[in-house]
Amino acid sequence: MSVKTKAYRPTDKEQFMSERQRDYFRGKLLAWKEEILKEAKETLQHLQDENVNHPDLADRASSETDRAIELRARDRQRKLISKIDAAITRIDDGTYGYCEETGEPIAIRRLEARPIATLSLEAQERHERRERVYRDD
């Protein structure tokens, strides 16, 4: 990513999903993915280093709990990488930044905060309200 691109911040005033905006979000997504993969590698190394048989039962239980937490976190990271890859695919096919439900543009501020967003804020809120209603049944 060039210095020019790093200083660039997309705004609502420019053409939505211009080449510059697509490049910006692609770079943001790729950097996020790289960071997650680096953390996953460190976690794997940590798990391998920790693979010690603790003679004390409490230490062993604590170690197993830590291991389970780390594995759950890695699973969440794996799912996140899948969403990042899907977002990059949407950039490539021209559908990135548009709500899956309404086809309307997703606000730049929402994409800045959640670059893997597939729904506009309004559609996401409707979706969450429906989920709550069904969960309450």
C-alpha cells in the first residue's frame, strides 16, 4: 500500500465504490487478514510450546481451559477470514459495498467500521430484530 493510499480516507462526497475506494477497502481487508493469520500462527506456536504434561492437576486443568479458549478463538478467526475472502470476492465482482437485501449502498462509515458488512445498517437492524423475535419463541 503506497503512502498516498494510507493517507486516503473514503468519504460520502465522492463516487460510491470508485476504483480508489475499492482499492482502499481491498487493502484494509488484506491487512486485516494478514494480521489474523499472524495471530493464528503465534497461537499455534504457543499451543505447541505449551504442550507440556503438568504434574499438578490444577495446572493441567488451567492449561486445558486456556487451550480450549485459544482453539475457540482460532475457529472464530477462521470464520472471519472466510468473511474477509468473501468481501474481497465482492470487490472483484463489483457487488462490494451494496446491501445484499436492498441493493442500496452501505454507508462508508459502516464499511470503515465493519469492512465485511453485507447489509446496510437499517437492514442489519431489521435482521437483528427478527432474530430476537424468533429467539424469544
